[in-house]
Amino acid sequence: MTRIEANVPFVEPPEWALLERSLIDLMDDAVAPVMERYVHGDGSVMWPTREDFTGIDGLDDAYESFHNWPLLYLMGGGDHLLEYSHLAWEGITRQFSRYDTGHGHPMVVKEFEQGYDWMHMGEGYAFFYNLCLADPGNEPHAERARRYAGFYLNEDPEALNYDPEKKLIKCAHNGSMGPAFRNFDRHYTVYRYDQWKPWPLPFHDLPGIDSVEDLRKPGMEELMGRTLVARMGRGDVATNLGATTLVTNAYLFGGDAKYRDWVVEYTEGWMERTRQNGGVIPDNVGLSGKVGEYIDGKWWGGYYGWTWPHGWHLMADAVTAAAQNATLMCRDPSYMEFPRSQIDLLMEKGERRGSTLYAPHHYHDKGWDGYAPLHPAPMTHIWQMTMSAADAGQLVRQRNHESEDWRRVRSHGSKHGAGHEAAWFAWLRGEYPGFPLDILRHNLAQVHQRLAFMRDDRQDPATYGDWYLQVRNPVTVEGLLQLTMGGPLYLYNGGLQMARLRYFDCQRRRPGLPRDVAALVEVLEEDRVVVRLVNLSATEPREMVVQAGVFGEHRFTSVSWQQRRPLSAEEAAAGQTHEEQFREEVRGQLEDRRVEVNGRWFTLGLAPGAGIRLDLGMERFATVPSYSTPW
């Protein structure tokens, strides 16, 4: 590999670098109390609280509690993070193999969800994808990844989820036991008011049900439940596009073309339905391949679709993730037009309230509904993949001028700790220079708050809900991902972690920034990345590999930097009288350097107390993506 030496000393360590390493160290220490107090020794969790638990929901919540631990390891966190992650994955998978679904079989069959929707499975299996990314040499996980993907390639005769002729997944609930029509017949026959009252009605054409409150009338819960089973219990739905990430994960273990071909076929099937539906993606398709087959020909009203319960908010993750997966494997960013076209449509249907665009997020019998500012995450992911000026312009037009979330880091609650995409984008545009310090201070405060909560925690474990670990998870990685790797946190409902850079520690032969090393991505452009790296150790050099893309999918074309020239005997013997004089002397000793790389990796040696600013030329999506490491 091309080798570069960083030998320019800093007089004062950058504050952002000190905060980054402080955050990593803090979270390294914060996970042990979680494992000691809230997780059993075998990695299983303390919910469900009863061994006779019966149901189809909750596995995703258990996995979600650890979703970002492998990512912290991947960025330079301690080895124990990977050990804990493996322990939790194995423990939870075994644990949920004991709980009955009500069908006479467990929730986990063949180490995979027996059959559920991809809104939930997308959330849960992100933990598995991140674990595979962090530890690709783990052969049991590689075998699982291929076997799981096989449930959708019809390689398991007991899990024939896919119809290759119609290019559809046969049921909104699916998994290791095939299409889970059984779930609807058992669990949705009655639509409970108390369970669903926070959400919109699934359908608006049932006599006597004009509002959610009408469900409280005699017989109305049963009517809605029977209708839901009849209309949603068969056929494909748009959120099933989340399954493409499961199959892409298998592809990354060796590049078998059958996985890429399936993702392309299934994604393009939905793209074709969208074209035939006047440009708007339908949320349901029957087993015959006809859109609206069970809903009187309507393209809306599918399970987790346009009408109910969350509308575009969660469909966006599935559609955008599928486009990202196809782009990654085919090296063709034109797939991002699929989710972009839907956002463009919603923006056209939107209305300005003051300076903020309110776009519809729902569609039902009465038309577009659910107007709200668009969340920047989907468009940020589209822009990240295309780097086009037009997509950047859409992000600017979507800005929420009421919250001004691109001008400041805001404290807010979320399961995944994300939500600062607008502020990160503004930083890259030079509009928010204080973002790195603000997001890192915010993340440090988040961790300390979680630790304080756990110290004061007196909740009886017998009262834990499926969310108990999520609200105690002290790991938050969004800021570190944005600053060090140049990418937003993965799409929470089922995306892979995409970013422009990745790092490996040569001395420890493992992923992540070496000890004492911090990184700050300052510029992202179509063919260029600028990143600063510093070694905070005053005595130890560090050796690292820089990779183009999380999966090595990009190629470095060149690297430009400044290097300190060798000092003359007189310069070496001269003393420095004060800081500013030393800075001036160093500036006079710098030389511009540039080398051609034409590869996915180069090595970087960082002298003690040294930093470097790398201007990286890059050809994006130029190589076959994989989980391969530099060694």
C-alpha cells in the first residue's frame, strides 16, 4: 500500500480530538455496568419477565438494545464491546427460541424470526448487520448471513417467502417459517382501541367508523380487525423492501452474484409498480401481482403503508435502504431516484407554513393527509449516495425553520440516538462551524445522563417492558460516525452503515481508529474528501490503514498533504522561546506532497503529538464491495 507519514506537530491538541477520545473512553467504561446489572450472564435479557410469555413481538426490541455497540467497536472502542455484542446476540437468539408465538412454535426458528414485518425486523437485525461488519471473520455469522438470505431466495423448502414470477414477497409477515399468514388470523382478528388509539385509522370506508374513537362502539373493534386480516393478511407490502438489506449482508461475505441479482430483481419490481402507478409507490400488491387486489383496487391501505400507522415516515427507510443496497452492489447511484422521486412528490404536494415546508406523510380515501416537516434523514442518505447538487438543494428546501435543527444540536429522545443530519449537513456546507464541538458535548451529556439514570434506578425488574434496555443503553455513535467516517447513522429501520471512510489499527490488527487517534471529516464532495487526523499520544507513534468506503466500495485516486521537511542541524539545535514562534517555524518547514494511490487503502504513520490534513481524491463506487479487511 501507499504509505504516508504525518510528522507535523501541534502545539495545542484540537478540542474536537480531545472530546472524541473522551467520548470513546467514557462509553468504553459505561457498558460494563449495563452487562453486570441488566443482562444475564449468558447474554439473555430480563424481558420477557415470564417464561410462559406468548406473542410475536419483542425480539427486535431485545436486539435493538445493542444495535450500536458493534459500531462503537468499529470506530475504535474496546475489544470488550465486540465480546459483549457476540454474547448478547447469541444469548437473545437462544432466549427467544423458548417463547411460544401462540402457533405451537417459538418466536425464533432456525436462529431467525419465525415471521414478522420488516418494520420491526429491520430495526432488530441492524444489530446483526453491524456485528457482521465489525467482525467479518466470524464464520458462524457468515454462515448465518447466507442461511438467512436463503429464506428469501427460496433455498429453504420450509421458507418459500418469495414468488420469483411475480417478484413479490407473499405476506407482510415473513421469516424462517415462510409467509406468516397465521399471524394475522390469530393476532389481528380484533383491532384493539387501547392498543392502536395513538395512530390513524387503517381504513376510512367502514360504516360506522369515521374516527379512532368510533372503535369504542360495540362491534367496531371486531369489524376493523376482520377487515384488517382480509385486506392486509396476504400479499406484498412496500416495507418488505427492508429484506434487501438481509440479502445484501450475505453478498458482502463473498460477492455471490445470486444475492445481488435477487436484490435488483425485487427492488426493480417495486420500481416498476411505482411507474405503473403514476409515480407514487403503492403500499400493497396481491398474490396475483395486482396492486390493491384485496383493497378494492386501492394502492393505499397496506400493512405499514401510506395510511397506517406511520405513513411515509417508515416506508422511507425501506425504500431508501433498498436503493442504497442496489447502488452499492451494482455501483450505480441511479437507483437513488427511486426514493428521491417519492420525496419530490411529497414536496410538490406540500404547503409552506411560514418558511417551512409541510409535506403529507399519509394517503387514504380522503386524499393526502398528515402534513409535517420532512425528516432530513432519508434525503441525507440519498445525497450521501449521489453527492449531487440537486439533492443538496432538496435538503436545504426541506429545512425546518421552526426548530432550526440545522443551526444547533438539539436534545431529543430517540431509540437510535440520531436526528442531527441537518446540522451535520450544514457543517459540511460551512454554515455551522461549531457543530463538531456541539455534537460531541451533547453526546457526552447523553452518556452521563444514562449513567446517572442507572445509578439512581430502583425499578423492579419484574415490571420491565420490552424497551427497558433501550432507555438504559449508554452508547451513542451518531456524532462519531459523522465526524470520523463522514456518514450519517444507518437508516434505523433496516439500512447498512454507509460512509466515505473507514479505519483500521495496524498495530492491533483490528478495525477502528488506533488508541489516541481522532479524525474529523471536513469536506465531502463527489470526488473528494478532506479529513484531519491527529495522534494525541505524546510518546507513542500510531500506524493505521485508511479505507475508501465502509465496504471498500470506493477507490482513492490521490492523496495531498503537507509534511514537515527534515530540519537542518541549526534548526534542530535552536530552542523555541514561545508557542507562537514555534508555530511560525513549523509553518516555514512545511512542504506540499502528493501521491497517486489508485486503490481502496493506504497506510498512515502518525508521529507522537502530530497531525495531518489529508485531501483525498476519490472515485466512488469503483470497486466490488465486501467485508474484506486490509489483511
